[in-house]
Amino acid sequence: MSFLHLPALLSAEISGNNATIGYVISAVITVAALGWVVFIAVRRWLRSPKG
């Protein structure tokens, strides 16, 4: 997770609207980060020499 996402995450938690907003935002950031890692891994695997 990037530090760029922390202010949005903290403001959602502190604002007191609803705790679930913070959880949803953090879940979306986590899924995006994991998706990016999987994307990089698959791309490297496809480019690697086979045989």
C-alpha cells in the first residue's frame, strides 16, 4: 500500500460517517495492490524463457 492512500483512508475513518467506509476503501486498496502483484508476476512468468 502506498503512503499516498493513507490520508484518504484516515479521513474516512476519522470523519465518523461510518466505519464501513474505511473498511471498504482499505479493502479496495488491498485488492488493487494484490491484483497488481499478481499482474506483475504473471507478466514476468510469461516473459521468462521456457524450456
